[in-house]
Amino acid sequence: MDYKLLIVDDDYAIRSFLEEALKDAGYNVSKADNGAAALKILENEKIDLIISDLKMPEVDGLQLLSVVKEKYQDTGLLLMSAYGTVEDAVQAMKIGAFDFVTKPFSITEIETRVQRFFEFQDLKIENIQLKKKISTEEKYISLVGNSDKMKEVYSRIEMVSKSDVSVLVVGESGTGKELVSREIHKNSIRNNNPYLQINCAAIPENLVESSLFGYEKGSFTGALKTTNGVFQEADKGSLLLDEVTEIPTSMQAKLLRVLQEKAVARVGSHEYQNIDVRIISTSNRNVLKMVEDKDFREDLFYRLNVFPIEIPALRERMDDLPLLVDHFLTKLSDKYNVEKKIMSSLALDKMFNHSWPGNVRELVNVIERSFLYAADNDSILDKHITLESTSKVAMTMETNFNGNTSLEEIERRAIFATLRKTKNNRTKASNILDISVRTLRNKLNLYKNNDILPSEFILGEEIIDD
């Protein structure tokens, strides 16, 4: 065995007796005649267990024990003494001795205690490893998947969580970017401090600055009291700038200055307040293309993209589909307080053959719909799985166009059809149309000004995002 022991006793006979017996038992053994000599050995050798006399000149056993517990926490210590008392034993155990034995003793007593120490150490190591395993498994409990692509996501979360750098999480709509952002905060040193998020795409352009940085009373019509923005509210914590690429170009320079100077001034004030906020951003756009097209500031991109994390689309990690299905079926059984249903193999095959353009968000909807269609059945069959064709909207529009329609009219019809499909959810509609929420809102405002916007799409200033 590879365990290394150190015998410390000013009695030569005891040292020699223990050395011979423990070497015969298979241990590697060093020896010292006092505590001071033992400390010199510890400086140069890795010792697993010290067996030391209590009463010695210069440095006694309790003093040696104190130094060992301070400097060599992984090293155990077994004390022995011919003058053993209850008080000595209690003191030794309080300081951190593994055990205390009174002279005279048999070699069997020593061997038993040594063996018990290493069994205990092995159990401690197993316990630490088990806790690490459980911690890793539970750490990202809101994220589901064991595919290589998801393991890479977990690895990157692990890398960046303990730091304070800005993170940019990118991926298609519905992939779980916001869940990843929450996990970064939850596993960071800021986890007991605020975690705030703001959907940059859903803020009317004239309210972006006041929403982010706050405003002074009277700074504009309706500013009835001084109010903090999300930057001040998230101080000492983390702030998620969801869909950060939708921030108007006019505001990007102000955001960059706040990130650089770590200070913010409310609208209507010239007084700057220092802030300590960890920034996490998300986007479902091709940010580099936006930078190239001058739609997003390059310097702001580099400030936000210190540590990028890309979330794979569901079609890129189909190995995770059975796990995801099982996870959501469990949640649905809890939600509806019924027995958990089983997804049949034919139903699962049908899902495997789908491209999932809406990613995990679409999957959740399909599973819940099939769960309800299955009613009292224990199993969800393939007939219960209804999947929408991504070409359905396009085909419908194509049949309605006769070749005499302008592009402007085609665009308008496409926007109206998509808004109806998404029940007037502008965020979802913009994702399907592959345009920004702001672009969609501007087009709707144009239609409204030209009196060609159906009343069903008029929301006033509010953007609805359910």
C-alpha cells in the first residue's frame, strides 16, 4: 500500500518497535525523535498519518497537532501517551486528533486504529466525490440534456460562473437562453443578490433609457417620482439584457458608456451613481452580421461578448429528445395532478422526424397538446401528436397571390397572417418573420397611420408578450 506514516517519539525502543511492525503491515514509515524533527520532515514529505507521543521535549504532541491542523489539513494524527488522562484525550480530539491511545498498547491496537483511520479517509473521499457528482447533476437542474452539445454548454457555464465577465448567450428562439442566464447567476458569487432581466425588444423606443437607467421626478411628462432603472435595482447582482441586439442604435452608445464607466445617471440628472452589476446578454440574431451591417455597435459587441455561449437548436441535439419528453411529461403530470403518461415509440418516432423550428418551446407546446388529446389514456400515441408544417403559412399565402400583387402587399399580408397565427404576440411573430420586434412595430405604426391596420392588431403603446 502507498500510505505514508510518520512515527514521532523520544523513546528509541517505541520508534523502532512501531516502525518494524507497521512496515511488516505494508505501510511506508518514517520516524522522528521529537516534534521539531517531525515538522522538518513534513516540510519535505507528504505524510498521510502521524503517530506521535504526547509528552516530548521542544515540541510536544499537542503542539505538533496544532501545527499539523493549520498547515497540513490532509494529514491525520494519532496521539499516544503513558500519562494518558481523560482531559488529555478530550483536548487532543478537540484540536483535531483522529484518536488517542494510552501506553502500554499492543501492536494490534495500533494497527486497528491505523486501519480505521484510512477506512475513514476513504469514506470521506467517496463522500466528497458523491457530493460533487450530485452537485453537478443538480447544478443545472433547469437545463435538460446529456448530449455532447449540452455538455459543452454546461462546461462553459461552469467556466464563467465564478468570474465576473460579461456573457453573451446566443441561439435560436426557444432554445433556453434565459434558463442558461439564470444558471450562470445561480452558480455565481452573486447568487444571493438580485437577478433582474429586461426584454430589450419589448420596450418602446422612447422608454428604453428611462427603463435601463431610471429617471428623476419631473424629467418628462408622467415622471411623478424619482425611479431607479434596472441597472440600479440590479446593483451587486446580475442583469440580463434579453434580446440586447434590439436596443436602438441611438441608445447603444449610452449603454456602452455605462458598461465602461460602471456608473449611471438617471434621465433628468447629471449625478452619476456607481454600480456593480454583472451583465448577461442574449440574442437570437446573427450579431456579427448586425455589426457588419452597422446595425449594432462593434465596440458594444466586444464589451458584451467577453465570454460567448452558444445554445444548440433542438434539431442539433436530438439525442436529448427522450430526456426532454420524459422531463416535460413529469411536469405535466404534476401540473394536472394525474398519473404520468408514457410516450409511445411511434409517437416518439414522429417527433424524431420533425425539424423543430420553434425548438424546446415548440416541443413543450406539442407535448402538452398531446397530453390533453390523450385524455384518460395511459400512453400518448402517434395520433395524439400534431405537428405544424413550417411551410403551411407560406403555402396559404401563395394560393392567395395571383401574380398581380405588390411586394408591399405581400409583406403586409404575411405580417397580418403571422400575427393572427401567434394570437397577436409580436415577439413570436417577429421571430417567425425573421425581423426585429422594433421593425415589426414600425411597420404596424405605418399601417396605423395610413388607416390600413385592422383593429385587432392595435395595442396602443403596450407590447404584449405572453
